Amino acid sequence: MDLIHPFTKAEVIDAMRDASVRGRRVLVVGGRRHMDKGEPCEIDAEVWTTQLDQLVSYEPAEMVAVVEAGMRVGELERLLAEGDQEWPCDAPPEATVGGVIAAGSSSPRRLRVGPLRDTVLEAEVVTGDGRLIRSGARTVKNVTGYDLHKLVAGSLGTLGVIVQVALKVRPRPPARRTIRVPGGLEAGRRLLEAVPGPAAVLATPDVVEVRLEGWPEEVEQQAQAAWRVAAALDATEGEPFPSVRPWEDRPVVAEAAVPPSGLPDLLEAAGDAWGALVGVGLAWVGLDSADGPLDALRARARALGGIAPVIRGPGGLGEARPAALDVHRRLKAAFDPAGVLAPGRFWGGI
Amino acid sequence: MADVDAARRALEDALGPAEVLSDSLALALYARDASMVEGGCVLVAFPRKLDDVVACARIATEHGLSIVPRGSGTGLAGGATPVGDALVVVTSKMNRILEVRPEDRLAWVEPGVLNLDLAVALAPRGFTFAPDPSSQQVCSIGGNVNTNAGGPHCLAYGVTSNHVLAVDVVLPDASVERFGSEAPETAGYDLRGVVVGSEGTLGIVAAACVRLTPLPPDVRTMLLDFTTVEDCAATVSAIIASGVVPAAVEMMDQGIVIAAENFAHAGYPTDAAAILIVEVDGLPAAVEAQARAVEAAARANRVREIRVAADDAERALLWKGRKSAFGAVAQIAPHYHLHDCVVPRAKLVEVLSGVYAIAKRHDLVVTNVFHAGDGNLHPLLSFDRRIPGTLERVLAASEEIVRLCVEAGGSLTGEHGIGLEKRDFMPLVFSTADLQAQACVRSAFDPEGRMNPHKVLPAGARCGDFTAALGMDAAEAARNLPEGSWI
């Protein structure tokens, strides 16, 4: 298998043009953090984005940072810290910005910071046949034209190579606290009700972590509310967040998404290695294999109107069919006419 | 060729005769929205349920009509102004709130539900729908979805796209699809994210699943007044730089303050060069901390007076002046042209002074009331179109304003959309390749170009045959694609 290692956008364009003409199938790779997500697909080459890692512009007063997509998340964090701001993705430092966006991952603090795709204001993408296209704008608000950048977020590199993005960043909360309370989902639900505006309520089979962020006085007020619920229990407090990840040591991890009230049904028989974002409806479920238990989890997710793709280990995305499959196929054909970008990796065999 | 009579009969059969209009008055009424552009249509239909919308799409296709979805018709860019043999599908009779589920923080609503009606219905349960356009008393959720509407409070809460979890869409081939879901992630590309803000060009939104936002426990609204526009604008950047993202930061210049005060009697200082309405919300402790930071930023920039709304009544009054400003300008002249463009916050002063110069050069009155926190300008040109030559001056000034904003690193529109009015400006911000890609997205949803034609993209932007550039023929390219790709 070949390795293509572009240093500039122009080299990405050349590489994709060449791949399309020669019918060479490529996988776009950033920090290799999301390699397991997606259906297995055969490829002839990898396109590494990691040399496209420059800061293009950052003005803290605009709350917008423009970076090349191969920039590591840790480097972006460091740059934004100078403006006392953050891009709330909470991905490992070696992940790339483009990789996190293409994989459609979100922060455990999603309850407060929202889905990561909402932070992408503008994107430059090289299509499968080597056209550089841009959508969006470098302003926090914009409704000019179709939001193509929404399509590439979560597209697993099947529509184009994300080469540059403008990100909406936010002030770093001046105060952060994490309170740990024994209990599972039910305790999580009570804490979500009792605590106003938490950043996260992460429930696991044995312990619930409540993450609080904001102004010091505000966080104090939230903490008091949390402690009122937790007082009777053996609660503790301290960094980091999240500190309890029981799903991490299993060979297969699925990331299930269901309506928030569906979490108890989803996790009823999901074993003892899960963590769920209460109020959001995301759950990471650790499994020993990709066989029966994964099928059972997916069946429950489907019954609740959700999905359960695997993000680590074998198992792929699952059987769910995207809505309007014809529209999906026409989009794929328009952005990748030769079908060279990770063919078959995406939902619906795209 | 469109067969209007046959389409009318089929629609009357499907929807009932009372729900289809074709008389000249109706056709004239629905030939425009709140923009300055006038078009024309051949039929107007008022679906009451999903099946009616499906029938509209089916019948329009069968009889060669284009489809123009319309909510309350408050759009300011001509997105709902029909052109040609158009069936206008008015969703205002689909106005039920279908389901409110606090446990999932969501509600399902029909597209004709009015924005403020939804907010009022949710309030007793402790929630709101965060986007709050100035037209919220009359604009519909379907319209909000189609324009990706903003409003004063999207500074902290985000635009409509951030508050729409799913949409049920009737595509032009009359199929019904749900994009997005009640779950936080879904299988497939984010077609929801593309439909939101697509100005009715991809399909007809027949229902929307919206996110519920908890009402903040505490709110503080402040009026800050300044003796110079520069100090006022600098305060906006200083607030953001201090780490505070207020719920809203609205700026009004002297011209609009005088007009609004005459109308609303909100106690606005009419001798100020510019004022800011700043709102902070959250837990009481957070409100206190943010208010302190806002005051410090304002004092550092020579604020003359800070007035804090003492109670809900005073708060409502401060907002009344702001939200009724566009009506109040009727005092200045009978017509107005309201602009909408976005620039980096740091460029606000520079662009504003440019706007004043442009208006002066064209002998027009300009006033400004806008979402300063977002850098979202709304220069408002007042005029009397009955005076010959005036409209031409307005249009010339408008184009200069658009170019000024783009040159400052901004964008064509922050919340009103492109519609008909700005489509020919699209090449100012997008390359041919960008526009072709956008045309491809559009034709992926609507291969026959039946949905709201002539909107958003400039004439000539087409989803080209890219395979030719690769030296492949179409048949060869098709072989590389999953089965069923070509429809």
C-alpha cells in the first residue's frame, strides 16, 4: 500500500486528481484515532494530512480560529490557551482537527458545548477528483449558500479531504469541578434534574461524574445543588474528567446514540463496561467481541430510533440505512465521481 | 408545459377546494414576500397535514409546476418570492405543536407554528426555543428552518441550525424523508444540516424536531449609552475579549434610537451617538459575574450611563424599542431596504463609517440597528420609492454596502439568506468550483430543478460534468459508483 504525504493543499489536489484518473482508492488519515470507525474497505493508498498543520489565523476577540486540518488537537489547544479559549472537542492531543471533524466525534461535555459539527464555520475540502471547494465563512454567523461543511463533518473521509477549517471557539471556563457520586443511570438522571446547566453528567454502572464549568460563583452554586443530592451518598470531588471509563479496556467499543430518555432501555442488558452521557443520549459500550452482544445492542438502539457504530475494534457501523439513500449516492457521485475515497466505508455502502 | 387548470383540479380534489387559490388577488398577494422583489405564481395551496404536502409535490411534478414553500412570508431576501409557473405551498395552516418531550429536551412542531407561539407554549414548562428573530411574533418555524434564522440571542445560543434535531421533508419526487433524528447522532451524511438554511430549494419541511433550551433562572438587561459610535463598537469587542459571551449584544445608532423612542417610549437616550442593549443570563451568580465584566468593558470605553432594567416590565420595554425598530422607521420614509451582512467584530467601526459614507454619497438616510456581538450588520436605507430615481440609488448603495462587507472579510448574509436578492453577489465570495459544488448538492435533492428555482445560486451555476475533466466518459464514471447512483 502506498503512502501519500502532501505538504500543501496543491499537493492534495494533485494527489486526488491522480488517484481519480488512475482509479487508486485512498483512505484519508489524520492522527489515526478513528481508524476503526466505518465499514471495512479496500484501499490502495493512504493520504496523510499531518503535514498540513499550519495556523492560518486566530483572533481571540472574534472567537474564530482558522487552521489547516492536519493540525494536532494538542497544538490547537496550546494556541487557543494563549487567548484563554478552547475548541471543545476533548479528543486526544495526537488526534488531528480534520480527523475529529470527519469522524463526527463529540466532546463528553456536549450537554453544554453542543455537538462538534456546530463549531465548524467554514471548510476547505479537496474532492475525490481534486477540486478545491470552500463553503461557509469566517464569521460566527453566516447563511450564505449551502453548508457543504455540514456534509463533510462525520463523512469519514468519503466525500473529500478536509484541508482547512474555520472553527468557532469559546472562552475557557474560569472554574471547573468534577463531583463523583456512587450510582448508575438513575442517580445520573436525578443529578441532571437537580443541577442547573452542568457540562456533563457521565453515568457508569457504579459511579456518576458531574462536570461543572463556568464562573467560579456559578460553579459553586451548581456544586451546592449537586452536593444536596449527593450528601447522603459517599461522594468525592477532584480532577480529572472523565476519570472513570470502564468501556476503555474492552476490545470492542460501540458509541450508541439514542434519544436521552432511551438510555435505560439501551443499557439494561449491556453488561458492566459502559458510560452514558445523561441528557444527551450518547453511550460508549465496551464489549468482549463484535458478535452477539453487539447485535443485541444495535437491535435495542434501533428499536429506540438510534444507532450503535463501533469506534474501536471490529464491527463497523451497523445495518442502519441512511435516509434518502439516492440523495446520498448522488452526493457521493458529485464529490467523488471516480469513487476513490474509501469506497464502502460509510453508511449504506457508500 | 405547465397545465395549471389540471393542477388546480387535482389540488382541489386532494386538499379541498377551500385550500387552493387561483384568483388574481391571491396570486398578487403571494407573488412576493417581505423583500423588495416581486415575482408571480399560478396557484397557491394551503396544506393542513403531511399528506397534503405530499399531494402538492406530486401534483406540481405531474403538471410541470415549480414548488415554492412559504411560511409567513416575512423573508427579506426574496426566498419565498415565486417566479414563473409556480405553485406556492403555504404552510401557515399546519400550525400544531405535535409533541413536547421535556425528558428528551425536544418538541415536534408543524412548520406553520409561529416562533413566539412556540416560545409561549414552552415557557410554563421551563423551556424556550432559542432562535428569536425580530419578526418572532409572525414568522414561522418552517421559515426559521429554511432561512437558518438568527435573532438577538444567537450570540450565546447559536442559530436555528443548532436548535433543529430533525426535519421531515417532502422531496420534489413526493417522497418523505426524515433527516436527523431524536438521537444525538444518525446514520448518513448530515442532510439535516444542509436542509436547514436551504431556503426551500431542497424540499418542503413538513415537520421539525426542535431542541428545547431551559429558560435561564436569571436575566439582566442593560442599556449602555455612548457619545461616539467608536466607543460603542469597541465595547462590543472588549466584552468578548474579557471572556464573556452575553446572551445578546444589540447596537443601535442615533437615527434608529430616535425613531424607536418615538414609537416605543422605552426611555432611550436620544442624544446618544449609539447605544448597546446587553443581556446576560444564567444562574444568578453567573449573571452577576458577567454583568460586572460588561460594566468594566463599557467604563473602559467611556460609557456615559448604564441603565439596568429593574424588573421584567422594564426589560420588556427595552426590548420593545429594539424589536419594533423596523416598524418605527416608517416615520422617516414610507419604504425601507433592510440589509444583512456579517463582518468580523473588529471591523464594525470601519464598516459602519463606510456605510454612512455610501448613504451620504447616494443622498439616502441610513440607520443601523444590529446584532453587534455577532458582527451582523443591518444597515437600513429609508426612502420613498415614488420619487423617480430613488430605487435605483437604493440599489446602487446596497451593492456598495455588500462589497464593503465582503472586502472587510465578511459574508453576504448573516441571517436573512440569499434568496433572489443576493444570488448574483455569490461570486463575490465563492469560486466557480464552490458554486458548482453547491449546485451539485442542490441537484442531489432535486435533480429536475423543481424546488424554488432561481434562488440562492446565481444563474449559470450548474452541477457540471466533472468526469469530463478526468478524461473519463460518464459510463466509465458510473461503473465506479455504487449501484443506483444515477437516477
